[in-house]
Amino acid sequence: MKNKLLILSLLLLPTLCTQCQDDEVNMDSLKSVQTPVPHDPNLPLTVERVTPDSGGAATQLLFYGSNFGTDVSQINLTVGGKKAAVIRSTGSVLYALVPPQVRPDAGLCDLAIGVGEQSVTYDKQFHYTPKYLVGELVGAFVNENREGAVIDGEFEIARFNEPYWLAFDDKKNLYLIEENNGLRYIDLQNRKVTTKFRTGNGMARPRTIAFTPGYDTMYIVNDAGNWTDMGHAMLTSTDNFTSWTRIANSKQCNGGAFHPIDHDYYFNSYEASQVFKVVNRNNTEWKNGTDYVEQFRFGENAWEFNIQFAPSGDFAYLVSINRHYVGKATYNKQKRTLENAVAVFVGQRDKSGYADGSGSGALFNKPHQGAFDEYDNFYLCDAMNQCIRKITPDGVVTTFAGRPKEYGIVNGDLRTAQFDQPWGIVYDGDTKTFYVADQKNRRIRTISYQ
């Protein structure tokens, strides 16, 4: 990630230079090839001024002083004790980047430069302010055609085909549905990827993952063609989630979720946009009308959507993928039921596009999985708009990360980063890190606070 940040910063150097014209220095000297100027050990190393005086990871710093030398490989620059990347030096002006994760919170940090046997600490401290940056966790293309593959192993060699839906286990490791491929496991502690099962034998289109409260049982919904086909599979920790058992038939099920407080299980069907609640999970095979009952219908026929509960349990978002909007169902705690209170919460039914705004003023294009933060803000993968959107509890939609309608693979600042059809996302509040299933980039991306 650091190397890609350096490349991005070099590309942005003309912008930096324009911004720094007020500093009364010929910034062209930082971009052009200069006659090497060696550091002179007989002269003092000085730092007279540093700009800016605050910022987060990847902030572009300019140091003004003397006797830096032009050989950046000999310059050791630290921010808060962490080594920074030195990009260019004229001998009297030095350009560098603040390293990531200098400290977990905002605060003052020492700035120090060492060249040869000399070192100096600037007499003013830098105010480090963490911010979110987009990076990469694991995955890569297998060839120049941007293709993927299903390859297990250490992070350095593991590859994905079509990352789609993510879920945490109780240790904050990741389970991943690969669209039309199966279930993968991403061990964050040991940095290793394994395959739990491949599609087949009635499991053709796995769509979502839902864990029971104790994380010992996993439900996966399967988008099947008929009511006699498998709609729900159960996996258990007994065999390490490597084999599934059919527990219910269902036609075209797109999503299933547990209520976070009462632990009831809800799922949907695409055929008539029904939302069902399971009232008896003890049977090995559920039966409609006795073990699961219809709650309401979200839309008309052929509404493809999933169900995602807020951590508070007070409501659920119904994310309509093929109709490009998000509905909201409130939860009745006394009756323990979802109620279809707001059919369209944000976006517009059957109108795809891109727009930030409130309520119907916002537009989406194939929204999919979302993740809640500590304040019930919802960070939603807007797959065909190539970005992550933020939805506040009162229905204000903004763009959180990515360049709207511009696909690519770029790390760095939230709004300069690029995705290529992000479909899945989860959020770890302990580390303030988002993990994103970036499908056509064949990667798991990160959005981390550093």
C-alpha cells in the first residue's frame, strides 16, 4: 500500500507544487533532474520550517532548511518515530509523505531528520490527525486481462474470482461468498485463505451469510429457480463449516438475516418480494406456513433485495438491488416482527443513477451489501457506481469512498481511490476498518483509519 501511495503522490506532485507557490520557492526544482548535491558532514544540518503543520497519513510535507543533500536514500525522516517516505530533495527543500498509523488518535508528534552522522529534531511538533485511507488486503489479477482464479494459500499467493458477500466470525476473521463459486475463509491472524466449499449439488448461487448468535451455525441462502429447490443451507462449526445441510426449500431467495437482539431469522423471496420470518428452527427442514410465515411484501414481483438489521435492532434496511433503492422496515419489539413502514427510504424505485442527497434526492446503481458503524450510519456498496455510499439514520446520502462511475484500482485518499464493482462490505469497530469485496478487481480492499 505504501508503494502505491508514493506513486499516487508523484502523480499529484504538480498539484502540490501549485499549492505551495506561496512558500516562495522554485518548486520546479523538486520535479526536474538536478545536479547531485551531497550532504556536507562539516556543515550543520538545519530545519527552518515545515509545512503543513498538521495532517494524517499520506499528507505531503515540505521541509525547508540546509544540507539535506539530494540523495534521498541517505535521508532518514521520521514522524512520531515512524519512518516517512522521502520523495525528493534539492538539498534545501525536501518533499516527503507522512507515514500511516503514526498514532491511533490525534496528537502531537516529533519531526526528525538524519543524514549521515548528523540528526536534528524540528523545534515545532506536527499535529497528526488520522483519516481513512483505501488499501489492499489480499488478492490480485492472475494475468494482464484482469482475470481472477480460486487459489488458496498465504496472502501473497491467494487469489479470488468474484468476491461478493462478507461476514465476520467471532474472532473477526472473514467468510466470503464468491459469486457462483462457493465459500472462502480469510484468516486475518495467520494471513491465509482457504476454500470451505465449492458450488454444486444444489448450491448454485449462494447469496448471503448469517451466523447464529453463538457463531456455531451459519445460514447461507441460495438463489434457486423453484420452490422445490434448496433455498437455505446450514453449516456448523462441527466440521469447520466445510459442508452444508438443506434446511428449507425456497424460490429465488436473495437474503437472510438474524435479528441482533431477539435472534429471529428473516429471509426473502424474489418471486413476489415476500419477507418471511422463521418461527421454528428446530426442524431439519422448514415448511411454509408452519415453520416460516410471510410478514409483508416489499414490492411487486421480481424485486431482488436483501435484509440488513441495524445493530440496535430497531430497524432493517431492505436493499433493492435490481430496483436501485433502499427501503426501511421498523421492528416492533412487542410483537417481534418487522413492519413495512417505509417502502422507499433513500433512492428512487426503478431509477438508476448517481446522486448524493436526502431521501428520493439520492440515486444508486445496483446497491448491495452495507455495514453499520457505531452510530447506525450505513456504508453501502453501490456496485455499478463504483463507490461506497454513506446513509445516515435520517436518510442523508453522501459518497464515502471511490470515484463515482469511474472504475479502476487506486489506493489512497477516500475520494481519489477507485474500485471496480464493490459488492460486499463489513466494518470492524474495534480497529475502525472496513473490508470491501471488490469484485472485478479480484481483491479484498480495506478502508482503514490511519
